[in-house]
Amino acid sequence: MEIDSNHELIQSTTTLSKYTQQLTALHDEIASIQSEHESVTKNINDKLGLDQWCGDCKGGWGKCDGRVEYLRSTYGNSVLMSKVDIMKEGLCKKG
């Protein structure tokens, strides 16, 4: 009984078409949101000077990316604010 019901559902082109349209709409929405996110992130990075973030140089604690991860996991600091704080100290800037 359930197998027949599911088989009919799969065979229904109307249902399949409906879900295909919903999936396409969701993919379009995701692409739009990703594009907006990338634009906002670039704008923030440019204004904060994070384009100068190196990440591979070493402070007194090891590599700067490692320090950011430590601050995030230990204290719950955001990655963005940790990078900004390190750069305010004049560290981890490209040459």
C-alpha cells in the first residue's frame, strides 16, 4: 500500500515539477545571498584593513591565525574582532 503510494508520487510529473521549481528557486536565493555576503565581507575587510592580514607571521604566541583560533575557542571571541585587535597592536600586517 505505502509502496504503491510512493510509486505514484514519484511518477507524478506535477509533483516532481513543483519540487524542481522550488529547488531552483532556493538555489537562486542561495546564490543571491552568497553574492551579497561576499560583497558585505569585502566591504568590511576593506574598511578594517583586513586585506593586510598576513596570518602566517609569528607573534610571541606562534602564527597569528593560530592565535585567532585560540582566542575564538578559548574565550569565544569573534574571528573578525580578534584579527582587528591583533592588527591594532601593529602585528600580522603584510609588509
